[in-house]
Amino acid sequence: MASVRLTLALAGLMLLNLPAVAPAQEAGKPKNLVEYRQAVMSSLGGHAGAVSAIVKGQVDVDHLLPHARAIAATAATVDDIWWDNSTYEDYEKTDALPKIWQQPDDFQERIDKFQTAAKDFVDAVETGERGRIIQGFKTLGNSCGGCHDNYRYEE
């Protein structure tokens, strides 16, 4: 049993050192930047989908607060994932429209609204009041749409 714990501890320490081992030149490649951004956005979508299933009563679990907190924590990173060299011209597998970089003030304003809505949704969930939760989730969804409708390519 002790050897299993030691092995797990060593594996964890090795994982902590991975960034130091990864070649530094890989960190700024457009493909890596876009794929990281997509992972962040996918995680937001995953948590929002889980919240939707809970709110609609499709699942009977008490996970609303952890999902709300995860959305708020991830939302705090969203304004840091739009690097200049992560546009469609840099890596064509992105749905980010050029307007993001052409209209940075409007884009940032929409991100700010999303981040505020995410924090407010946590507050609503913490009250336990169904009406506030539903309204908070609706506001959160509208803030997501504020960017997606204007700054994301959709077929």
C-alpha cells in the first residue's frame, strides 16, 4: 500500500514538472493557442450543458453549485485567450472571427458582461431560490450569445 502511495506521489510530481520539460517554442504556436482556447470554451459549454440538464429536471443531482463555480472560475480566464497570433489567418481551425481583433473594446465589454453574469449566477445558485437561479442562468446564456452571435463563425 505504501509503495502505491509513493508511486502516485512521484507520478504527481512528474506531472507538475511537465511544463518545464515541454519545449518552450511549442507554447506560442498558433495551433496550440487556438486548441487551448477551444478547450477552455468547450469546458464552459460542458458546464453550461450540465447546468441546463439540472435546471430542466433532466437529471436529479445536487451539482448546480460546483458547475456554477466552475463556469465563474473559467470565465475569469476568457479575456486572456485571444492572442494576436491565434486568428483564422494563423490557424484555420478556429471559429473566432477577425472582428475580435478589429473591435477589441466591444469584444472586451462583452467578455466583462459574461464574467459578471457568471459571478452573479454563482450568487443566484447560492440562494437556492429557483426563480433567481433560472433568471441567472438565462442572463448567463444571453451573455454567451452576446459574443457567439457577433464574434464566432457559425455555419
